[in-house]
Amino acid sequence: VLLIRDDVADHRKWSERLSCDRILHSGDVDNSTADVETKLQGSGPWNLGRDVQLIHTPGHTEGSVCLFYKPLKILFTGDHLLMTETGLSICERYNKCSVPMQIDSVLKLLEIDFNWIIPGHGRRVEFKDREEKDSILKAFVEENYSQCR
């Protein structure tokens, strides 16, 4: 699964080496990814078997997707959400679509019962429980919402 169109160098080579299909949201398909085998349409979510769910989280890019691995309650966020030394961040500086849309997409994550964030950049984050996760995400959105509206 390619979570965003960025940072997908050698995706063809990896697909051939591992004999796997590539999945990318249609909103992120460009010349370098036009040949991916599966292009997600719409706003999902999409299930890959029982254990994996893809959540459309637009904002960083139009087709940003997070991958939720249910058995271990891990959310792979790509460039959507990460932890820096000062707390949660959406890396506004590198946003390629819409900061307000990205902040709205953080709210979608309140519906997901995860304990870990594994970002494309930065440190991994472990929450002790859903209450802590929801509290931190809500505080992040409230703090950043007024700046973007």
C-alpha cells in the first residue's frame, strides 16, 4: 500500500521483487504511479481482509491514506500525522493540498481504536489507551483548528 504519492521511490522494483500488487488512492495517481494495480476510489474505508483497513485522510495530499493494522492496533500514518519534539504535527510546511482538510482528517481518526502511530517520518507514538489517544487528538485539532479557519 502506497499511503501517499510522495516517498514511493522504487515502488515498481519492490512490487516485482515481492510479487505484490500496489494500492494507491486515485487522488494521488500521477505519471510515476499511473501503473499501480489498484486505484482506490471515493472516501472509503477499504478493508484488506479482516486485519487491515485503509482510511482516506485527505489534506497532506488529495489521496492520503492511513493503514490500520487491527490485531496490534497500529496506525501507519505516512505524512498525515507524526510526533515531533513539541508534540503532534501535520507538517504544514510540506502540505501539498489543504491544511484545514488535513486537520479535519485528524478528526476521522477518533473513530479508530489504535494504540500506536507509526509515521512516515518522526518518532512512533504509543498511547496507553483510547481515552488518552482521543484526548491528545482532540487537543491537537482544537489548538490548530482556529489557526486554519
